[in-house]
Amino acid sequence: MTVTAARCPEEFLSLAGRLAEAARAVARRHFRERLPVEDKADDSPVTRADREAETAMREIIGADYPGHGIHGEEFGVENPKAEFVWVLDPIDGTKRFITGNPLFGCLVALLQGGRPILGVIDMPILGERWLGAAGHATTFTDAKGTREARVRPCADLPAATLLSTAPEMFQGDRAPAFDRLRSAAKLTLYGGDCFNYGLLASGFTDLVVEADLAPYDHLAHAPIIAGAGGIMTDWQGRPTGLDSDGCVLCAGDPRCHEQAISLLQGG
């Protein structure tokens, strides 16, 4: 099946929702259980819940679209040269998950030709979900129902609220670059992982800035932010994709984004 990224097919949106539901069920079943925690090669934690959730998603994709590729955090890459590749982070924020903190999520992205055309942020414990796709407005779903998500205007960086997961992710030359931006913003808050990007898409913050992210950590966010009226790039202002360096800058207002890019680049 060949489609244009101008509009993501409805069948892919439906599948993405099913993937998120499958991962949500696993996460909820294991949440606040005393699961054994292993350390991966990069010292990040992993549990049985991470692996079971990704396995469930992979089985659904394999059954519905065996020709599609998969790039998952826990089980690696299958068929990477396929036109369509699903990128999966079964539990984004495993450190929060293992400490009983509900602000972890599941991330699902669909790439066409290496660029994201669909993204899901699902918060299993909160029961909240953002869904964005090329040619579609981003939606937010919670207990009140489903509605359109829209970013908020913020013309000037000194009025902006900036969110980031942790200051420790900014190392080397990235540390002073981030510090310039942090110092210019009105308010900076840490924590949140993928939840921060949903908050930006729904108009509750102005900037999300992160670094050292793997593809499965960030590829879901770009279609969500774009479909809500915002912008997501790397620190040079280039579109994000599989070949990105893991540094991301999201803004609800392009004017604020432009000012942030300038500071990150040393301006």
C-alpha cells in the first residue's frame, strides 16, 4: 500500500489506537507491582511490563501489516527498509513506572520514508491520549471525551514556560546552550517525560526542550505537535526523523521557537 504523507489513512489511526490500548492494558496490570527491575547496557531500567507491552504491539502489527517495519525500544528493528515503520516505546518513563509515579506513557509513531506521519502519546494511568497524524487535527481524549488539541500563543520567550525531563540530559556543549534558553524563559519545570509534549499540544505550556533522545523517545511527538498548530524541530531548526541527533525543540508559537533557536545556537 502506497499513500502520500499529505493525509495519513484512517486505518493507520485506528491501528495506532489499538496498539496504545494493548500497551495500556499491560501497564495498568503491572502498575505498582513489585516487578524485578533489570539494568540495560545504557543503565536504563527495564521490567517485564516494558517487554510484554511491546510484544503485544508487535503481534498486532504483524497480524495486520506483516510488510511494515518495526523499531522498538526493547526488541530492536525488523524490516527497517519498509516504506512504513512503526516506532514503539512501550513505557516512556520507566523510572517513574517503577517508583509508582503515574506520569509515564506509551509512545507509538508511524514513519513513512523515515519521517513521522502519525504519533500517539498514551498515559495509561491517567486515561489520557493525544493522537496526531498528517492531514488531521490533533485530538486529546480523556474521561470527558475526545476533542481537538490546540497550542497557545506566546510571542516572546521571556513570557514562556519551558518544560524538560531533567537538566542532566544536557551535557557538554549542550549544557551552556540550554542554560541560555532556560535563563531567558519565564518559568522552567523538570519532569514529565512524554507528558510534557501533550501539555504543549493542549496549550498548557510553551516550550519543550530535550537532548540525548533515542528515536522511540521523540518520533511520536512531531505529528501531535504539528497537528495542534505547533512546531517541533532539532536545535538547528531541521525536521526530526530517524536520522536526528536526539536534540528536540518544541514550541506552540513559531515566534517563540525562532527566539529559542537563536539562543540554542549561541545568539
